[in-house]
Amino acid sequence: MTREELPKRYFEYVKKDFPKCDLLIVMGTSLQVHPFASLIEKVASGTPRLLINRERVGEYPYGGFDFSSSGSADIFFHGDCDVGCQQLAKLLKWESDLERLVGDGKARLNQRDASGARL
């Protein structure tokens, strides 16, 4: 995707929202597609950034993640996104909320498949 294909509001919201970010969660990506790959550098310095992924990507000096330095706010969870989300929900005591959301999503998919319509 090129810069020209993105709507103007994409760039407006990046400038507006990312500096206010309290926590950035990045999941299931190679961080190879720009401009999205550069989004990890749009949050304020010191903002915790969590990468949930099967492999480490976007690391300093080629990107923005720094998983090695003491004092870094970057965290890497090695594994599948589903497992990482479940672990995060458990730590935050959001397990029942996550289970409900997953159940609702599955029900919508089943409804769509049964009707043949797009939701």
C-alpha cells in the first residue's frame, strides 16, 4: 500500500492519537510494510510497547523496538497472537471479557456463514 492510497484521515489520526498512546500493542506482523511499520516510533518516548509475535521484528537499529537494554519499555512475547492475548487478558483479569468477545465474534461468523451474507 502506498501513501497515496491511504485516506487523509489516516495521517491526521496518526499525528493526533499516537502521541497520546499509553500502551502500544503490536501483534502478528513482519513490520515490513510502510507506513505501518513506522507506527511503532510514533508513540512518546518511554511508552510501553508490547510485541506479540512468532518472531522478533522491528528491532533497533533497524526499527524502534529495543528488547535488550535495561530500562527499555519494550516487551516481546514469543508465540501465537491468540496465546499472547489470552495471557495478557489473564494478567489483567479480563479473561471473561475476552471469552465473551471471542464468543460473540464466532457467533457473528457462524451467522454470516449460514446466511451467506457479509456482516
